[in-house]
Amino acid sequence: MNRVWSFARAHGLDALVLIAAGASALEAAFRSDPARDPDTSTWFAAPAIALLVLPLLARRRFPFAAPASVWLLAASLSFADGRLVTYSPIAFIAGFVAAFLIGNVRDAAQARIGLGLVVAAAAIVVSNDPTHDTGDFAFTPLLFAISWLAGFAMRGRAEQVEAAELRAIQAERERETAARIAVAEERARIARELHDIVAHAVSVMVLQVGAVRHGLATVDPESREALARVERTGRTALAEMRRLLGAMRDGEEVALGPQPGLSDLEPLLDQVGDAGLPVELHIDGDPRPLPEALDLTAYRIVQEGLTNALKHAHASRAEVTVRYRSGELDIEIRDDGRGATPGRGNGHGLLGVRERVKVYGGEMTAGAGSEAGFVLRTRLPLERYGE
């Protein structure tokens, strides 16, 4: 049924045009009213009246010329036979359709020129009809002008709809671009933070290897040489990593203090409270040391969740729950604000949270709470760290 409907929408008018052309030709061929029948012979009248309708088949390729041809042919045929055009009601309907299509063309200047053509051609047809009345000179062109006006109004409406669709598409593209930029920036930030942590770990390893090498007795030269090679390799890797960090920062100042972790949540919650959002912290399970990078990620998740609640939720309070489970760390940030609204759930900050969780193979959900407000939940697996 969908295919039939699509075919009917695409080619229905074409089929009607062909049927109308055939019907009008048969009507002219089997004329039966001498008082109103065309004066010309059947061999001229039948194909001529059919030809009057057929230009409408080319309306897609020639949106102005095709319907205009209907009116030019009508005016021309009226000079050959004044009754021919007014004889068939199908020709009258074709004139209405042609007037509508002329008003509906995209080019407003062409549409206005077409209005003049429609009115002039209708007046010529009326003038050449031997049975016309005086009122027909005003009434008939007015009818076709109304059909043109309907097409012109539809054109304006279609342009508004198309402009709205283009604006929506452009806005969607801008949102997608902004989201991609936000994700790229967050990934770069994550990489910088991880490189800082790894660089610090490599520095410690190099220092420890150097200390062990100097502490070895001189009677074990092979072990000392092996440790020296490890130390040189570590220092080379550290130098390359610092060079990479410098390129990634691109003028950004290096953070001199230690990276924050879950042990620094209390000062963060105090800052959010001072900004107008009281926060309760709940710890479920026994807190234990986490790898530095994972600890930083957990802190950033809480930080972004509270920032999101503070900026978008208009909440009066929030809760942060950190659950230390066997093999995973669960974090939940809940507020009593407006819940899922435009600007929440797909914001750039939450995109950053999603990227951080993805780095560790975790899971994230964000949306309206069961009762009210907004809930951000994340799960970070700890199995790879032996937890």
C-alpha cells in the first residue's frame, strides 16, 4: 500500500492529465449539440483540445513554461475557433490548474508575469467566444486570478516551511559540530591529565632504578649495565613524553599542584554549597586507595555532575553517593531540580563524562529520576587494577 500511495502521489496528476486529454478529444469527436459545438472539423478540434491539456505533463521540468503554454495555446486556439476552448469543461479545469501552477513557481517575478498572461489570455478567450456576455470579461479572468492567488499563497507557505527545515538542519549540524569539538577538547584534556600522571610515574621509576643501580656492588657489572640501560630508556621516554605534553598544551599553563581525587570531595562540595546548592555526600562501602588516573576520573565525574545540576537544574539540594563495591566503583549524583529538560542529558559536560567513563570501559546513564530531578550514574570497573 505504501508503494501504491507513493506512486499515486508522484504520478497521479500525470495520469489525470492523460485521462483528461483523451476524454476531451473524445468529447470533441462525438459532439452532439450543434448550438455549442466547435465550428472546426472533428479532425482539428479533437487533437487540438487534447493538445491544450498535455503541456501540464512537463510541469516538473518546466515549472513556468509548461502551464504558461496551456494559456498561450488556449488564446491561440480561440482565434481559430472561438467555441473550441470554452466548449470543453476539461479545458476550463486545465486552465485552473495551469493558473495555480504559475502562481506556485519559485521565481516571484515569473509568477507575477504569469498572472498577467493568465488574465490576458482569459480575456482573449472570452472575447473570441461568440456566446460571451459582458460580465464574462470581468468574472472569468477573476476566477483564474483567484486560482493563481491560491498557488502564490501556497508558494509562500512552502518557502516558509523550507526555510524552517533548512534552519533546523543547520542548527542540527551546528549542534553536532559543537558536540564533536567538545568531545575532542575533553579527550585532549583527558590525555593531558593521563600524560601528567604517567610522566610522574615514569619519573619515579627512573629515580628508583637509578638508586638501585648506584646501590649495587661493583662486582655485578652486568646487572649495573642492565639497570643503566633501563634508566637511559626511561629518561628518553620521559623527555619524549614532556615534549608531547608541551605540544598538547599549546601554551596552556602546566598544573603545578597534585591532581584531585575522591579524597578532595569535601572542598568541592563546600564550593558548590557556597554557590547556592547544598550537597550531601554518602559513602557506601570501605574507601580504599585507587589508581591516580581513576581517582581523578571519579573526581571529575562528581565535579561535572554537580556543575550540571547547579547550571541547569534550578535545584534546592543534591546528593552524591560513592559506592565501593567488589570489582567496581559506582558514583551517583542526584538533584531535585527540573529533571530532563532541553540542555540536560546531552550537554557538552556530560559528553565529557561519557568520554572519561569510556576510557575505563565503564557505563554511564543520565536522565530524569524516578520521582523527580535528574540523576547521573556511572560505573567504573576495577578488575584490571586487581581490585
